[in-house]
Amino acid sequence: MDFTQQTKRIWGTGNIQCQLKFVNFEACENHNAHETEGLSKKHLVVRRGKPFKVTLLFSTQTWNPHRERLVLEVWLGTRSERIPVQFSEERYNPYSWSAKIYPGDVHPQSVMVHICSPVKSSVALHHLELHIETRQSRRSYRLGEFVLLYNPWLKDDPVYIPLDVQRQEYIKSDYGVVYMGTHQHNRRPWSFGQYEPGVLEACLTLLEISPQHLGDENKDYIQREDPVYLSRVICAMVNFDDGDKGILEGRWHGSYKDGVNPIEWSGSADILHRWVSSNHSAVRYGQCWVFASVLCTVMRVLGIPSRVVTVFNAAHDVNGDLIIEEYYSSTGEKLDLSKDSVWNFHVWVECWMRRGDLGAKFDGWQVVDPTPQEKSAGLFRCGPCPVVAIRQHCFGAPYDTPFIYASVDADIVKLILQGEKEVGRELDTESVGQLICTKSIGSDAPENLTGTYKSKKAKQPAITVNAQMCGSEQTTPSSSSPGGMSPSLEVSLSIDGVPSVGESISMCVTVTNQSSSPRLLKEHVNAQLKEFNSNPEKSFWKSHKEVRMKPGEVLTLHHTIPPSEYESDLAGDDIVNVAVVINDVNTEERFLATQEFSMSSPQITIEIEGGDSVQMNKEHTAQVSFINTFTKTVDGAVLTVEGSGLLQGKHVARMVLLQPEEKIKKTVTIVATSAGTKLLMATFSHSNSTKVISRSFHKVSVTAA
């Protein structure tokens, strides 16, 4: 499709022989040259600082370049720039508009014009006009519109990223992976959907209805040349919390019946389509990975290299003192007493750009976080903050560096309370920001980014009780004894394997008596369900026992939580907090060890006949099945299949009773409506639980027929 269209004459004086009839925007060739194929079927989409071609087709009279001058005029809002069309073979000036005709581009009734925008042009929808002028007369035509994007292929553009594999992954790829859960992470795919119809136009609309644009259109257009400015505008517009026409409304607790549970989203296009079709009412609901993934889509569409990043054990430091306080009861129950919190994971976006406002030292990846947590300059947004500023503790570097630094490098003080009295304390300098990762280039495996954010801390002395993380085990040496004696008791808690729904949860507590005296101890173990971004809920399992230890003895205490103890509370991907408090009856010392882990879920199998690469607009069959791996029969089994861009609505299979090892299956016919990466999503639930027990995703690559 070359977008050949009839031109509209908008003004004219005098007698000009040549008349323009059609314009051909040469979309196929331009989109290929500008790496914008598939972004729009409505508009020519080109990148700034790189020439694109337009062919002017005249009616009966041939254009006479000696008598009639061609002048293009580019409009952006109420501002315009006239561009005389010149015969020239000179290089393009990267700082001004130009229009050139090369030898061989003039034909009897047509001429090809090469137009080049400045490397720091505004990212927006531009309008193009043509004026045919003589000394006495002028005739003007409206040619049409084109979209100008950032150009990460061009060295002079502030978003230039050097490697082609980086541009393919962080600009052109419409497929990503989000890491979630605890640091033994789960992964889930995400369809960024930048090639879905209407997504580019939705991103442009987002800019047009921003408070900055509505407040001062011309100023906004001028500032859009700067990716730092644009990223702050978009970051605030992805969330709805400023009362603007932002895309997503967040919700972290309670019912989602008046919207979509955030865990059910699998791609950005569906969210953007809903936002547009509702006249820009906020889509319900999002959480951090949804906010970040939608932001990543918008940035990739507009030409800013971007990737979704997960921080495991991310701190939310309300008062900015870089200390997160957590409270536990003397029996190991985590208490909801702190305004600070540590999220099991938090997801934000890194965007690649030069920081002309700060200097070359701060160029490169920048954190941009659209999840509404704290305000920045009066709006719910965060960043862009240079990753190097976080690692080098440059807290004065804009934007929001102290807040982001605390997210990845704050310390945790864990306090044990008996009533309102503090009876134990532990300093944890390692857990926050324990792992920071993103999808690797060309692979679903995680790339560890932790070292780009933080250097290893010097070992901190114990306050009263000191804990050290080691793999999947947490160890707590005893408090320093009076007179500076060395610790005499060590406690560790470990989880066996990766617990799966329907199986027992096994753990062990190891206690080492390093003193020369026997000890009488009380062991309290507590298990609680928790949301990833909050303190645990009520306990679903407890154990209390008395233990006697000999001098120098190492004691291992095994605990098992059978499915019957948790099946009404836990489902796949849920997070569990387990804590053990060891109380020395004689000295009244208390020792704490904690562990958090994600429950894995039984697998749903998704198979597409003929393979995972399908052709657009052709029918393909997919088989979806789930085998009951539980030890008991489940009632009211439901298997649901859906997929944006592949299926219309939800397809459901039901069974009244599903026996152990019995299979429930659903066959669906998928038809892809556009090219790119799509996702089939299947869920399994049953009436014995209010939650989805298992959720699986399957990547489908769609090629044009």
C-alpha cells in the first residue's frame, strides 16, 4: 500500500499552468527504509533525521521547474515551516528541514521529492502542504499527513542505541517476558502489540490529550523533540491517578468485578483499544507490571528503546530514611504496623537516551516508572532517572533518584514484638534489590542487571540480631551477648524445592547451639498468605514446640504443611511468608528467620496443530488440556481459553467432577487478524477454590499470508 491519494486544492491566485492531481507517499518503500513496517495502515510513518520520498503526480500540464517553484510546508499545530524544493546532491543538514530533487527524479507528469526532517524534530503527526509558485501567482494543495518518530538508528538522535540486536529487541520486538513472584521468579509472556491496528494512533492521541499539550500546545510540540521530556509526559499519562485521561486505573486489593483483574491481562493492545473506544476513560485495572508493559509499548512505538525490568524485594520508603521497618510477633506472625513496605517484586521500565541536561556520564538506560506511588513535580510519575546515578549515589541527578535508590538498596530492620515491647531486632542489608533482571536479547532467559544498579555493600555489624541470606535459606546468628561475646545460637529456615499447589509444603529449621551450655528453646513457626506489594494476611498454619539442645548440638526440625491445611487459601503463583522465632526460655533471647516463596501451579498444555507459527486470516486448531494432578476429585472444573487477536471472547470447557489423573480439554479454532506476536491464555479453576488454580500462556507468531 503506497497511500496514493487525490490532493485537495486549498488556495490559489493567478494563472498557473501546472496542476497537482495525486500524491504518492511511497509507504512501502519508506516504511521499509525507516524500520516502521506494520506500525500503521492509515499514515506514513517515518523517523526523524532520515529522508523519505514523496511522488507528486500532475495532471495534463508538465511541471516547468524554470517557471514554477515548488515549496513544501510542514504544519505542526499552528506552527509551520516552509521548505523550498531544491535540485541538489548535497548532504542533508541534520538541523533543518530540507526537500531535494535528484537528477532522474523528474518525469513528464511526476516528480519525486526527498524530504528530510531535523534530527531533533518533534515526535507527532505532521500535516504536509505543497505550494506551486511563480512571481505573480500561487496555488496550494493539502497533500496529507505523516507521523514522525524518534530514530534510534541515527547517531545524532539522542535515542541512538549502537547495536542492531538492541534495536531489534528494544524497538521492533512486540514480544516480552515479565518476571514476577519471589526471587526464584516466575515468568510470564507479554504482547506489546505495537503492530496491532490503532496502537500507533492511540499513542499519538495520548500525547494530544496530555495536560501539557492542552495547557500549551506550541510549547508541548517544541519540547517533544526531547525524549527526557516526552518520557515524563507519557509516564504520567499511563496512570489515571492525576485525574487526567490516563490509560490505566490501579487497584491492588478487593474486588475487580467492575473491570479486569490485572493478572488476566496478557498484552498492551487490548488495553489501548479499550481506552480509545471508551473515549479515553481509564481502563480498570492495572498493577505495576501492567503499567510498565503499557509504557514500554508506547515508548517502543514512538522510537525510544525500552525494556521491562523487575526488581525483586523492592522497597517503598515513605519517609526517605533508607530504612524499612518490619514487625513480627513473638510467635513469628508478620504484623501490619509499618508505613514502609517491601514488595516481593516491582516492575518498571528502562529507556535508552542521552541526558543532554546532565552530561554524557549519565547517558544510557534510564528508569521510568509509571506505577502511581509518589508524586514527582506534582504528578504521579517517576523518572527518567539514570541507572548510573543510582549505582554511584548521585542523588541530585534528576529525576527521583533518592526514591528509586531506596527501592533497590534500602536496609530492612526486622523487629520482634511481645505486646508493644521490642524483644529482638535484626538488620538485613542484602534482601532489598536482591535481584534485578530483564528479558535477555533474543531469549526468554533473564539478564541479571543487579550490578548495574548497586555495588556490594560493606558488611554491616549486627544491631542485636543479624541475618544473612544464602540461596533459598535464611540464617540468623544470635544477638551479641553482654560484654561483646560472640553469637552462641544460629537459626536457619529453608524450603524444600518449589512448592506446587496440591502438594505438601516441606521446610526445615536448623538450629545450631554454639555455646558450651545446654539450652531450653521454644520454636514458633508461622505461615501466611501475602500479596506481592503488602504485608501478609492472616496465618493459615502454625506450629509450636519445645526443644532441648545439648552444647554444640546441631538440630534439624522438619515441618510439613499438607494441602488440606492451605487449599482454601492458596492458588498458583500465590506468595507465602514463613517465619520462625526461636525463644531461649532462660535468657529470653529471640532469634528470627524468614522466607518468602511463590507457589507453582499444575501445568496447562496448549498445542497448535502445525506448529506455533501461523498465517494471518487462516484457521488453525489449538488443543488445550489440563490433567488433575491433585490427590482428590475436584468439583465444578472449568478450563477457559482466550487470546486477543486470535479468538473472539472466551471459550470454556466444564466438568461437574474431575477425578485424579483425569483430563479436561478444549479445542478452539484460532484466526489471527494481524501479523506479529500473539498470546493464547488458558486458566483452570474449580468450585472448591475462589481463585484461579493455574494459568498458562502460549506464544503464537503470526506472519502475513
